[in-house]
Amino acid sequence: MKWITITSPDFLPGEAIFIDRLFSQGLDLLHLRKQDATLEAYKQLLLQIPRQWHEYIVLHDHFILAQEFTLRGIHLNRRCSLIPDAIRGTISCSCHTIEEVVTHKDSKDYVFLSPIFDSVSKTGYKGAFSPTLLKEAATENIIDDKVIALGGITADNIPLVRDWHFGGAALLGDIWNRMSDPQADQYLRHIRTLLQ
């Protein structure tokens, strides 16, 4: 299963150093999402991240930087929903219903389905799918290797994500809440083990 981490919406002190640690612990992909950040702010963060990791970074905004930094690809969303002509690399998008997965999965390299569990980072943002619905979607091959679980993912619920046949898990709040934890590397190794 793929391990994807989505950046905090805010720029954090030491963020690039922590991103390097995430990749060193086995992170597969980093989704760079800073909703209202300028192109220059994106560029400055990318310049701080070791170049060896650039090919594993996906952009949610300022798609022009994907070519400049030779990044993995782009992620379509409500703000940036059109694929630029010159883009080479992966194309992904977010889905919030099973029907959206059916609509978008075949034309994308992978899709996020969210929220699977109650959010770690957004108060009051509840999981939207029953275990029964997710099992049915897996049985019907709607959930498969191209569908990534997002929303409230922690080490505790990754086994459920695996049982529902997701192709991976995207973590956000759980990871960034541990940024200053002295035991963070141990936890990150645990995440990698659970997703193997």
C-alpha cells in the first residue's frame, strides 16, 4: 500500500527538514497543498526540500512548478480543476462519494476518497462512509489499488484501510501533530510497516 502525506495547510518552521525525515522513513509521495500560498512561497519550500525527493512530490496548486522542479505530478481540485497542456506526470484528484470514484478513477493515475474517518486536523469533520458501504465498494472493485483513503488516518485504523482494499493511505493531521515529538521517527517507521 502507498503511504502519502499531505502537507499542513500552513507553512511550518522546519517543515522541509521534517519532509526529508518522512521520505527517509519510507514515505512514497508528498502532496504539497498550501491552499492560499503564492507561487513564490511554494517555490521557496521546494528549494528547501532535498532535490532527491522532488520526483515524489505532487502539487495541488501552481502546476507550472511541476515542470520547473521535475515533480511527480499534479492533483486536481476545486481551485485548480483543469489539466494544463504542458503537464507531464501523474494526475490525481479528490473524490467525496463512491460515485465520484467510479467517474474519475479510470481517467486518473489514482484518486483520494475522503473522509473515511473523523478528521484529526479539522474539528467536526466526520467520516462519511459506513464500513458496510466500503466493504461493498471493495467487493465490487470500486475500491482498489488506485483509490487512496484520506481523512482521519492514523496507525490505529490503517488495518481497516487494508481490509477495505484501498491502494494506500494519505495522512495529514496525524503526521504533522507529531512533527516535534521526539518519538516521531519510531512512529513513522511503524506507519511504513503497517502499509507494507
